[in-house]
Amino acid sequence: MATTNQPGGQRTSGGRMKAKSSRRARSVRTEFQLLRAACWLFSERGFHGTGIRDIAETAGVAVSGMYYYASSKDEMLEAVTRRVMDVLVSGSEETLRDIDDPAERLAALMAVHVAFHARNPRAAKVADHEFQALTGEAREDILRLRDAYEAVWADTLRAGVRDGVFQDRGSVARLALLQMATGIAHWYRPDGELGIPQLCERFADMALSLMGAQREGHLLQVQDLAMPDPDLLLERVELAIEPREEPSGD
């Protein structure tokens, strides 16, 4: 077994380092199994219809071993919801980074929201509906993340109104736009009429229409704007814990 000398006369075994690395990899893999199982079950049965043992059995993990990762199903729900919000926030920030025009920002925001809900329908449904079961500090943390995400939408709409690009529809416009796209998680099918890039364009067009987007008297459509690159967009909204198929439990 090879060893290497370290400062202070310590000797580290290469074999032990590999073993630790292997244990970390197994730990990460098990965590993902549990989160995917929780995501699947919460979306199928709801939070209150799911037990901690159900999650462990679906993930193929001993209940006693599961407590190494989470002490309750509440923690699992918080973890799923937090990861959803992290991807929505980071995906929006990356996509908007070099976009200043309000109309293009709105189209890009809608594209991120649509792509996320179409690509990650189970996690999206859990975050959109089951998060209500959270209580205390966990609930407050998630609400802060949601408020920060929605603030980006509100700022974009206000900027468009200020610049004369959008009609002033009030705060209800933000809610209407978000809710319109959130429903995608319930009905979109990858083998349907539209792929995700086409779906993003259709919804971006509807968002521009709802806001009466115009420039110099010309009503704006997606074809007038630069839309985010579809491949980059899908990469940014990819959520590792989304169960792409029913967990096997083994």
C-alpha cells in the first residue's frame, strides 16, 4: 500500500484516501436516491400522504441509514424545495446577465420558468404546492427565496412600464404570468406536439401579448427578440433530483 509523507511527519495512505473518496461518492449517491424518492412520493401522494419509511423503502435505503441524511420528512421537503428555488434563481440570473432590454428580459424569464417546469414537473409540483406543509424557519427561508425570485419578475415588468415598452397591468400581471407557466408541470408531455424550446417561444409570445409589449408603435413578438440559446437554457434548468422514471426501490 503506497503512502506519502505530509508536513509534520504525517503519512497518508493512498488506499485510505481512495476509500474515503469512495464513501463520499456513495454518500452523495444515496442522498440523491433519497431526494428523488421523496420528490416522486410527494408529487404522487402529497406530503401528508407520505411517510419517512415510504421514502426510505422507495430509495432502497434502510430507515436507520436514512436518518444520517435527514431527521424527518419535513427536512426532505425543505431540501427538495430549496433545490428547486436554487435552480430557478441561478438559471434566471445566468440567462439575464447580459440582457438589458425589458422585453427580452421578460421573454428570457418566461423561457427559464417554462423550461424548468416542463423538464422537472415532479419537483416543480412539490415546490409549488407541497411547500405549504413547511413550518417555522424552514418555511420562512423558502418564502424568502420565492420572494427574491418573484422580485426579478416584478422589477422587469416595472422597468418595461417605465420605458414605455409594457402596459401597466399592476401586480396581478406578475402573478398571472407565473401561474400561467407553472401549470405546465401538470400537462406537458415530452412526446407531445411541442418540444421545450418551441413551448418557451409560445409562452414568451403570450407574455409579451399580455403586457402589450411594443416598440415605436410596433407590437413585439418573439421573432423580434433574441431568445436564450435552447441548449444552454435546458442545461441551466436541469435538476439532478428530478425522478426521470419511477424509483425501483432496490
